[in-house]
Amino acid sequence: MTPRTVLTQRQKRVGSELRRMRTAAGMSAEYAAGLLGVDRSRISNMESGQRSISAERLRTLACNCDCTDETYIEALVKMAEPPQAGWWERYRGSLPQGLLDISETEAYAVRLRGANTVHVPGLLQTSEHAMAIFRAVVPELPEHEVALRLAHRSERQSVITRDDPIPLVAVIHEAALRMQFGGRDVARGQLKYLLEVSEWDHVTVLVLPFDHGAFPGAGQTVVYAEGPVRQLDTVQIDNSHGPDFLHADGQLAKYRAQLDLLEGLALSPERSRDFIREIAQQL
């Protein structure tokens, strides 16, 4: 099998977990190669995500690295299985890789948590709101690119609208609620939709008002995707150049703590709905 030429975040993640497991045990790449019956370059390719690893070899490596967390091992085995093509693959070659990685990360999460300061979370945006944002990109996107991003954004939202939705907790700062992307009518429609989805059992919308003052991560958009085990959680950070994905233990702990604090500072779901209604009435 030839090495992969395009790597998804999920494939890279499997490789990084293999490397972490091996190095934590003090095992050399040469020893791992001999253990698994492959050459040294194959280990390097596995750990970079360029080549897959079989369930048998993964379990052999875990056993010899004294990794005894069976729940983690089985979750990693499942992650390493040849993936079924997700809906986002239809956009490969048309949209940036980072957007496809976001879709994949959300699709495999067991719960999503997020904090937004200026934008309403993508999973909770109306089409009109999203279109206004896409049209504000620099350099300006041609209309067919806007349409592609809009279609992709709509399909992403299936994770909370499907029959088996993923639970979502979204902390939204007052600044995001008062932004009028697309004008007053679009903003009013966006707030109305937020009120609607906030009533869904699996969606929790928490508002952080201006008068709460300082808070951690101000100005940063954070999405925390929980995996089947904590070691396989992922943090996604938005940047102007595209998304960054973090999964080091210290980074995960930092953003868990940050979101815990923000959720504690925010208004309750009921008070958040009242707050959103008040802003909508002012438009």
C-alpha cells in the first residue's frame, strides 16, 4: 500500500497517538519495527499518519508498551479502521482541507462544547447569517465559492439535526449576539433561530453578558470535541489562516478548565433565552 498523499486530522491523530504510546514506554522506532515485523520507515509513516496500522499490530504495540487502558486501546483501534467516506469528501478538491477536517472532527465527537465571542457558532448559524460572513472574507470570494461554503455549513449542521444528534453546549458572548451580519432582519432571524434551537434537549445555549467583564480566552473561538475517551478529545481553534487542532494533554486540560469557567460565568439556559429575546426586541 502506497503512503497517503492527503491526510485528515483523524489519520494524523492516530499516528500521533502511536508515537506517544511508543515514546512514553521508552521504546525505540527500531525496536517497534522489529516487534511489528516492518521496516523502520514503515513505523515513521505510521506515526505520521501516512500509512495505516492493523488492529492486530496496534494491540501488539499497546501490549508491549505496557498500555493497559483497554477502553483507550479499543477506541484507538476503531479510529485506525479504514474510514467510510463521509459526506464531506464530496467537497474535497473544492474547499480547503481545514473545513473538511472540522466536519470530520464534529462527526466523530460524542459531545461538543464551544465558546464564541464575535460569531454565533457555525452549527447554530442561519443560512442568511452564514452567507453574510462568507461574503465578508478577504480576499472576496466569488459567488460560487460562497455557495459551496454555504452548502458545506448546512451539511455540517446535521450533527445536531439528525435522528441521533450530538449534544452541544455553546457559550456565546453578548458581542456575538449584537453583531448585525447581513443587517437587522438577518440578525433578528439569527436570534430567533438561537431561541428555537436552545429549546432542543441536546442543545444548551449559555450567554455571557458584557457586564461579566474579563473572561479567559477573550476574542478566541474554541470548539472542544469530546472523543470516546478523554485521551482522544480534540480542541479546534479558529484562525484567519484556517483551523488549528490541538490534543496534547496540557492543551486539553487548559481548554476544559477554560470552558468549565465560562459555563460557570454564563447565564443559565433560561436567563440566556430571556437575554436573547431582549436583544431581538431591540432590533
